[in-house]
Amino acid sequence: MIRPGTSLTKQKQKRVALPKFAPGKKTESLRPQLEDFLNNCDYVGAITLLDFERKSRQDRPRLLMWLAYSYFHNGDYKKAIDTYDDAIKKENDPQLHAYKACCFYALTQYEEAEESIKQAPDSALKTRVLFHTAHKRNDEAA
């Protein structure tokens, strides 16, 4: 006898009916979207998708920047730095130096972080990184 509220009845409720397609017709497989991965904080999935697009030479605006962003948030700071270097060569965005400096800071390479952040335009992020690197190095003059 199955009592109401047991795990068996809950499993029955969770079943979702699969969409039915006409037999003999090909269904178009949907490729996952980058925004879905980023909204779910699935950075490994985002890296996989962006690497695939990069290798297949698909055109996505700011692909290298999104790839570096995903590497950074996944904790892969060295790959993020390499990808930011590629993006700096390809795109003319001085703000990328600030993001690269954040990677150096996360790797506790404070001198490199300061060198990189000095190439970035003035912003709240630049002020914050300079403050934190000076604090970590006990540099009262900065």
C-alpha cells in the first residue's frame, strides 16, 4: 500500500511528458545558449561552448572576452590571462587591462597587477585594484 506523501508519489509527479514529434521527421537539436550557462553560473559549460565556437570559427562578438570571463570565474586565472592577452591584441579595449589585473591579483602577483592596471582607463575598478595591491604590499606611499 502506498501512502500519500511518500517518495513514490512524489516521483510520479516529477515526470514530465516528452514532446511528441511526428514520426519520420527530423527534429532540430537546440544548441545551448551562452546566456543560459552564465545565468546558471555554469562556467565549465560556457567554456566548452565558447571553445567549440572558437575552434569552429563561429562569429560571436567579444568571444575572447567571454571566454576569459568564464575562465576567471571558474578559477582558471592563468588561462584567463592568456585569453585576455589574445583579446587585447585583437580588440581595442583598454578596459581589458583592468580585468587582466584582477587575474594577476587573484594569483597574488601584485606587481604584475599594478603594471597591468596602470594601462587601464580611470574607473572604480582601477582605484580598487590599486588600493588592494598597495595594501597587500604594505605600500603606504601608493
